[in-house]
Amino acid sequence: MYMAASLLWKKIWKHKLFYLFMLPGLVWFFLFSYMPLYGIQVAFRDFNYMGGFTGSPWAGFKYFKQFFDFYQSGDIIRNTIIISLMKLLIGFPMPVILAILLNEVRNRRFKKIVQTVSYLPYFVSWIVVITLMQRLLTPAGGPINDAISLIFGMEPIKFLNNTTWFYQIVVSSDIWKNIGWSSIIYMAAIAGIDQQLYEAVKIDGAGRFRQMWHITLPGIRNIAIILFILATGTLMSAGYEQLLLLNGPATTAIGSVLDVHVINSGISQGRLSYAAAVGLFQSFIALILVVSVNQIARKYSDVSLF
């Protein structure tokens, strides 16, 4: 065992510069991902500020039971899963498609313009995005409704705070905001594909579509599987800011999700133990999903996180 430890330290010292580059990321994860785990115990205590984390009395599974006894808990969980599934199934392929299409563009200037335009929404806060959507989609003089009335002669449509259009607005705005940034990884994976493979299939008479199908897609397959496994961990997290801003009285029945419920319970109502319990429930289900999908991916594709 001593020899193994000695050999490990020798390898670390040999590649010390690489580990030095990793150090800021490791410190960040330790400070913001691992140290806060100490506070998980709040979910099992009747937390009060006088007692703190360790001085508050134990409550066991009291707050977990409170959540499942809450008359809207089933609806909240169902809404979260529905919205998250729609984002995953519809939104996940979009960055792949964008990356492949951009790879086929031969005009470098046009390609850079499209990339820049698609990246920019990621850096805009949801508050700005939702405000922009409100201005564009309002039935009282919004340009979208004005165009619909002018071209089709239809009455103005109330897109926002409308159960008919709620899911479409949520999913489409999420895709628009994240598609460019998410495509960066796939663009990098495509850039790493051996160009000789393309030359070889060209000699065999393969067109652009067949090159895309037989070379590009298999070349990014492993990356796509890894990212899909990670994405399944978000099935219990539909997105706090977006749903908080888009959801209204008319869409509460289909727009109330766990993320907003946790924040409202913890911050607005001061029920920190209850909010921690619900948040821990989210994380526990996410862990089960990631491990399960990882095992399925390992069995059928030989690609996995661990």
C-alpha cells in the first residue's frame, strides 16, 4: 500500500502543472459544493437561528412528511417532471443539430456571426428575457400580435399567462437562451474528428448528408451520451428564475414547480427546514436518475460517467 501511495505521488509530481491548473476548480467545488453539505442536517431539525445547525432540536422526517401531506405536492412534482421532460426531450437535441449545421457552413464570416448571435442570449438574465418577451408578445400593441393581425386578420393572442401557450413559451424560451452555449461542446467534439475520415468517405462517393450521418454523428456520440446522463439529473429541477417570472395566477395549476416552491417556502415564508427537506428530496431523486441512466448507458453503449 505504501508503494502504491508513493507511486501515486510520483505521478502527481510529474504532472504537477496539470494538477495546478485543476486547483482553482477543485477549490471552487470544495467551497460551494461540498462544504454546504454540512447544512443538509437542517432538513432533519426544527431549525432556529438561536440554536443554529447543531443546536436546533432533531425533527426526523417531520418536514418530508409535511411536504408529501401537502395537498399540492403531487401537482408540483408532476408539473416539475412534465416541464423538465419537455425541456430534455425537445431541447437536448437542438444544440447537437445547431453544431452539425454550423459545421457544414463553409462561409467563415457567416458562421462566426451565427455563433455569436446564438451565444449571446446565454449571458442575458431571465429577467431581461422575460421582459423582452412581454414586450413582444403583449396583445396590446406587441409586434408579434400586430403581425398576426396584419397578415392573418386574427384577433390578438394572449400568449403569456395562458395555459394554452404556457408549455410552448417555457420550452422555446429555454432553448433560445441555451442552445448556442450548449452547442460549444459539440462544436469542439466535431473539431476533434479526424479529417481523413471525411476524405475517405468522399472518395467512396458519400455526399454531405452521408458524411454527417456516418462520420459526424458517431464522432460526437460519446459526448452526447455523457451530457445526456448529466442532463437527466435536472428532471426534478425545471428552472427557478424562468418559472417564477413566467408563471402567473392563470397558469398556477400547470406552472407550479419544486424550485419555486422551495424558494418561496425558505425565503418568503422563512420555513428553512421544510425548504431544505424538499430540496434534499429533489437531489436524492436526481442522484437516483443519474446513477440509473449511467448504468443503462454503460450496459448498452460502453460509455458512462463512472
